[in-house]
Amino acid sequence: MVVGLSAAEKVYIAGGIAADIRGDGRGRHQFREFNIDTSVIPQANGSARICLGGTDVIASVKAELSVPPPGRPNHGKLEISVECSPTAAPEFEGRGGEELSMDLSRALQRSFLGGTSGAGAAIDLAALSIVEGKLCWALYIDGLVLSSDGNLLDALSIAMKAALSNCGLPKVEIIGGTSPEEEPDYELSGNPEEFTRLETSLVPVIVTLTKVGKHYIVDATAEEESQMTAAVSVAVNKKGSVCGLTKRGGTGLDTSVLLDMISVAKRHSAVLRRALAFAGLFSSPNVEKRPVSFCLLLFRRLDANGCRTK
């Protein structure tokens, strides 16, 4: 979001970050309070909505039966796209929204889709195969930005991870056409209780470090982002492996600074992922959910005190 600030406001933002007391009372490495709701779109196979401060995004997963991709007969398909609603911010109208949508889509694709062979994808694409070379599941993940107050990429990654965890694939029964010359004949179960959950433990969480002055912060607001010199978004999975890296801003970064930013992002992604799991976000729908912000605060304090939180 483009934010017009006075000289005094710019000094206030930079001074607060330098003093580790941001304008909303947070420290440099604290997230804003946020809420997540799942199953918000009944027509989708999985969906989630996250409100992170003034940032509001929705992610949905639509599953369709398809033909396996060329050269990968035992794989399914995974596609990601993002759209910024013109009502989310004035600059999203016209080309501005289209360019940001493309940038967000590319960053998420780098983090979730893996290589051209499917290796490193957030979802095991082989698990989406139904009949080798003939039939598979194609998952279409769509993100929608409803309002923007900074940190869109992180919010979208969390929403997409939650939507994939919420996704259920109907049971498919092959009743004929199994020979190489025949097209498969199948039936989809109409029983809402007969479905398969996706394995989402390796779906990454993205943490963005935004550099303002000599310091970098997590979960930057739109005003803070307007004062950044550079930002690095790091996608990290459960194993602590970096799945994707996106840099914004025209200022270069020393290698030592970049490595430190990646290290900080990995630490915060681990705390965030454990807090989301502890909140019951990735549990079955009948499991009682705990407030995400409370869980994030709890695990951040445990981590700061050197307690084991795995």
C-alpha cells in the first residue's frame, strides 16, 4: 500500500523501530494479533480467512479431476494464483492491483510448487495420482486480498496452509477402464464422511523481514513498509528447510545481513508454526480451537526463555 507520510511521521516510525517500540506498541520481532477461520467458503474443498491487523485475506482450494501433467504420469497438479480486490486499497485499481497480484503469485509459487519435476513441492504430488498416466487430482489454490495493511505475503501463506489443511478430497472408486487402451471409468462418493485429508506438514510458512534504517522487523504495517530499504521473505517448512526466498526493495544487502535475516525468519517461522498447530488450526473440525494470538504469545515466551517447544 502506498502511504503518504509527513517528515515527522517518518522520523517517528524509524525512531520507534530503532528503540524497539513500534507505533502500535510491538517490538521489532512481534506479530500483530490475528484470527483465522476455516471452512469459510462452502463451495470450496478447503478454505481459510486470516485477519492480521488491518490485513484481511482469504484462501480457497478447489479440487478437480484431471489428466496428469506431461512427463509426470504418477503426479497430480498444484496451481496458485492471487487476486487483489480493487476495494482493498486505492492503488489496487487497474494495473497496480494486477502487478501486485502477479508478484504475490510468483512468490508463493516459488515457495509452494518446488522444481519442474515436482520435487520439493509443499504437497506430495504423487499422493494426488489416482490412475497412473490417466487420472489425478488438480488442486487450484486461490488467494484473495480483501484489505491491505502490510505483510500480505505472510498472511497469504498462512491462509493457504490453513486452507490446504482444511481441504478434503472425495473418495474416488475406479469401476472400469484400467487397461492401457481404455479411459478410466470412475465414481465419486456422495458421502460427505468419505474423504481424504492432505498431508500438509511440509507446507511452508513465510516470514518477511523488513529493513527500516539499520534494523529489520517482522509483520510490517503498510506505513512501515513505505519506509523500508529492503525486505526478504523466507519460506520455511517443518524441517527447517528454506523452500523459497523473495527479496524486494532496491537496496542491496550484505551476505552476513542476509544470512542473519534468514536465521531470524527460520526461528520465527518455527514459533509461528508451533503456535498455529497448538491452536488446533490443523486439527479435525471437531477439535476445540484455541485463540491463535494467545498461542503465538505463549510459544514466543517459551522460545525466548530457552524452553523446548517442539
